[in-house]
Amino acid sequence: MTQPSQNLRISAPGKMMISGEYAVLGGAEAIVAAVDRRAFASLAAERGIRPAPEVEAAFREAQSRLGRIPGEIALDASSMRQDGLKIGLGSSAAGAAAAAGLVYAAHGRDLDDSAVRTEVLKAALAGHRAVSPKGSGADVAAAVHGGFLRFRRLGDTVESYVIDWPSSLEIRVVWTGQEARTSDFVAKVDALAASAPARHRRVLAALGAEADAFVSAVLAKDVPGIVESTAAYGQAMHALGVAAGIDIVTDTLAEVANLARKAGGAAKPSGAGGGDVALCIFPDPAAAERFEHFCSGADLRLLSLELGVPGVRVERTMNPAATPTGEAA
């Protein structure tokens, strides 16, 4: 039985790629975390601001599996922007998860049920991939399941498991002030594979080895190893950028990495690089505080983010008389 869907408001979190960028596209494992910047999906009687195509596609896909619900999808993903720019937290993936979750909730499915979440993930992935087929799906998985995930893409299927993140680690996130387009960078890496396949294999193999080392360090709760792997993965991403002729590690991202190392930690791009955000990892609060001080002196902006938050959920019910409005992802 369907619920009074016009009253539902569903949210899903954004993501932070911890490790595995680019390598995950070749089957390597990645670690991704859900963050507390959320996309909110609801229904409107009439179309308002058009959400991202991935969001509409996920909404349609979920309805094709369960049946139509009345109304147009409305999405508010404004929390995933900074200074009017996207900041690389996976707004379209979070929107796709929220849109699919809205349909499942409207049909009376319990979003707290792990089996239902699995179905929501399938619908959200299918919709997202219909528009953005090059993506790994790690961001969609984080938006649906939440927490810290160990993730692998195997052809058209994905595997994801919630893992324990070492509580002693301190994470800081820096906004570079520069928006980046993942699809453009992936296209450049694909062009490298076509023009210089041997070089492409070498740099991707190096990334894959570092991704495996990172996962092993996390599972062992090896704090020094995680810090070391963070730095090594950033260096491997830089090598890929040099090979592909793109600035994966921009000057700002390199500056963040230098300051993190000076403070006693490590930093790397989170996501495809070229801007967006830097992930910074420290072995203890004192090192993180030193880094914050360095950032203040360098005029670098730290974002207030909580990682490992819950996945897709019913946020609240809305007043039936209210007309939801949305902001495009």
C-alpha cells in the first residue's frame, strides 16, 4: 500500500572518497564515507526547478520497479554547494538515492530495512548510470547505506560493506575554492588508455596497489600506515595526472598536502581532483590542530563535515498543504 507520498521528505548524504579514486574503475577496492551534507527529495504538484538528470532517472527507475506515485520530484541539494559552486560531495548521487528512496517509502517500504536499502541502491544505481555510465557507483552506495564503506565495482554489479573507521584518526576537509568536473578528468584518463596503453596500465597498477595498501591499513587499524597510505595515494594520483596531461593535484591541493605533512599528517584529493576538496588525515588531535593553524595562515578554508553518517532515510513528514520547492543538484 502506498503512503501519503505528498507528505514524505527523504534525505540521503553526500560522500567523501577516502581512497580508491580512478583505481576503483578498474576493479580495485575503495573506501568511501557518507558526509552530513544531505540532499532532500519530496514531491511537488507541478515541476519546479529541474533536478539533475541522474535524479530524474533514478526516480523513474524506482517507479518502473514498484509503480507510479503522483507528483513531480523536487530536490534540495543546496547544502552541497559553497559560494555557489559544487564542492565535490556527490550531489547527483545523493539526489538519486533520495529520489529512489522516496518512491520506496511512498510504497510503504521501510528504508531502515537492509533488504529494502539493497533494492533502493539497485534502482538508484541503474538510474544514475543511465545518465553517467562512467561512474563507479561508490558515491551512490555511500548515499544509500551511509557510514564508512569498503566498495568494489565488479562489472555491472557492486559490492559494499560497512566497516569500522579507526576512532583515533582525525579528519579535516579543505575546500579548494575551485569546482571540478569528474567526467572531464575520467575522459582524459580514458584518452591516455587509448593513446598510451602501457603507460596507462603502469599508473593504474600503481594506484591499485596503493588502494589495496590503504584498505589493508584501515582493516588493521594501523594508524601510521593509514597516514602513509594517504600520502602515497595522493602521489600516485599526481603521477596519473602527469601521464594524462591533467592537473589532478592542483597547486592548492599540493599546498594542502605540504601543510598536512608539516603538521604530522597527510592529505590527498578526494574524488577526481582538479579542485573540489582535499581529504586530510592526522594521527591525533594535536596534529590536526597544527594543521588548522597552518590553514588559517595560508587562507585555506576548512569545511565543517561529519563523516560516517546514516544513509538514505525518512527525514520527516511534511504538511500536506505545503508546496515543496527544490534546488537542482
